[in-house]
Amino acid sequence: MKEINISVKNPRRGDDGHKILSVRMKDETIGKLDLLSAETNRSRNELINILVEEAIKIVKIDRNP
């Protein structure tokens, strides 16, 4: 029987440990992100990831609201 050779495919975009997430935001918040984006020469996506990672580090949960 003849062999069928299949090469290993490079990971597709999105298969890099990241997931796509859709978020609704106020226009005002998007405007602030755009200003930060222009000032820092970073994309909205990069800024959102940085900000969320930093916020997770400092969040405190109030168990007695």
C-alpha cells in the first residue's frame, strides 16, 4: 500500500494561546484608549491586554458589600 505523507502545518493565527474576546465599551472609554494608543504607539488590543493584566494584579474583592 502506498504511503500518504502529510507535513505538519504551522499553527494558524489564533492558535498561539490567545483567544478572541468581544467586549462592549462606551464611546468615551474607546476615545481614551485611542488617545493612549496614539501617545504610546501601541494598538488598542495591546493596551487592553496590558491594562487588564495590571488590573488583575491589584484587584481586591470586597466580600462584605
